[in-house]
Amino acid sequence: MLADRLRTALLVSWLSVSALLLPVTLAPALVSPRLIGELMPQCDARVTSGRECAACALLAGSLLVAQGRLDAAVRRSAAAIPLCAALIWNQLAAVAYAASELKWLWSQARRARQRARAEEYSCRL
């Protein structure tokens, strides 16, 4: 009972976070790096010190991964490739899980309609 509720809460949380991360995952592949740079706020660390912080390097590395420039991405941030791979894997897993659940729900609805038709037919006789 409690375990089922916890499982359901975790699944809903995971699917919600995955849905929110979908634009973040797809943006580097669909939007130009220049536009992403213009939309992102200025980094305080970069403004004060003139050097990019770890988050800036990770964002730049992720953009380079999306462009297929893996060697440059590794030089910029070694974590860019594993992060992009994890985000893509998560999105694929969430879509696969949601599709299987929707397929199950669809089959349940179809069975319920068939039972209702059968009951309606038996009542006519």
C-alpha cells in the first residue's frame, strides 16, 4: 500500500522531470548556439573573474556534443558527453515507459468497451 503509493509518486515525479527536461535535451540540437548564448543570463563568475565556471563549460560542451564536435566538447568539459548521454537515455526510457503504459490503458479501455457491448447484447436477448 505505502510502497505502491511511493512507487507511483516516484514514477510521476520521474515522468514530470523528464517532460520538463525534454526541451533542455532537444534545444542544443534544434536551436543555434548563438541564440542559446543570447537567451542564457550572464554568469556572475564569468563577469567577475573573466573565466568560465563549470556550468558554463558544461553548457558549451553540451552544445559542442549536439554539433557532433566530441573532441572539442571533451576539451571544454569532460562531463559533457556523459551528461548528454544520460539525458538522452532518460528521455528514451521515459518515452518507452509512457508508451507501454498508454498501450496498457488502451487495451483496458478496449476490453471494457467489449464487455459493455457484450452485456448490452445479452440484455437484448
